[in-house]
Amino acid sequence: MSLFARLAETARLMVGLPDYDTYCRHVADHHPERTPMTRAEFFRERQQAHYGSGGGRCC
């Protein structure tokens, strides 16, 4: 993995956005029977896991 790719991954993790490519490698290595989520599905699932099921708060 290049230095730039590592820095980009670190930056995403710092703001709570896991790396899609890392997810795809994990699924391929550890769950070969599964079809990975699309990038859009992955993003929605991670947002849902991070922010919950709505009812957001303003303060």
C-alpha cells in the first residue's frame, strides 16, 4: 500500500469513514461466499451504524 493510500485511509478513519477497498479485501479474504456490498450500500450501512436510526438531535 502506498504512502498516499495509507494517509488517505488514516484520514477517512479519523473522520469515521471506513475504507471501502479495505472492506472488499476483508470480505474476499474472510468471507469468500459473500458478495460485498456496493460502495453506496457500504457508505449507507456505515452512516447508519455511526449515527443510528434517526431522531437526530440538534444539540
